[in-house]
Amino acid sequence: MSDTSSITEYMTAQHKECDRLLARAEHAAAAGDWDTARAEFEAFDALTRLHLRREEEILFPAFEERTGMTTGPTAVMRMEHEQMRAVLDDMAAAVRNRDSDTYLGESETSMILTQQHNMKEEQILYGMSDQVLGDLAAELVSRMDEA
């Protein structure tokens, strides 16, 4: 169970953990340590996909219900999530093939996409979510933590 009560704190902490795992996987792939690269990538992939699911299944619907905005920031985030998943799929294939050039290229793409995406979430969407869902924040964080 999370000890953070704001949506921003909870989700930003997950972003940082995903960043840490990505960096570790990239370092291992660059060194040709494919056993470590696979383990670190699998952890990164699992947490990233879980994070996206938490947003799409719990946070975004609550935000949309409370604000009535269904074609605004959450629609953009969902589109970007699809792009991120495609890159994760390409990274997984590169890990399976032990293809460091492809993996490192896709990892860089992932990092750029993710940094831009996370900045929008952290600087705009999460703050808006804390404002409009403040009374539900602890419950939503708990639900996301259990997902």
C-alpha cells in the first residue's frame, strides 16, 4: 500500500522508478550482459504497462467523470500510451534477439517519448487531477496501488 496521498506524488514516484529500471536495462544491454538486460527490461516493461493501465482504467475515467472532459488531456495521453506500448514491443524483440543496436535505439526513443509524456502528466494532468479529485485522491491511489 502506498503511503502517498496525492495523485501527483504517487504517479511521479512510478515515473522515477520506470526511469531507473530503463537506465539499468540500457546499461546492461550496452555492456552485452543480456541476462541482466532481460531481467531489468522485463521489470521496466511490466511496471510501465502497469502504470499505463492504472491511468487508463482508474485515474483517467475518474478524471473524465468529474470534469466531463473526454477529448482533452486524457485522450492525448491514451494516444501516447499506444505509441509507448509499440516501442516497448520493439524493445522486447530486441532483447529476445540480443540486438544491442536496435535495443539501444528503441531505448532512446522510449526515453524521449516518455520524458515528453511524463512532463505533460506531471506538470498538467496530475495537478489537475489532484485539484478536481482531491476528495477521492486517497481512494484512487489505493485502488491504483492494488491494481
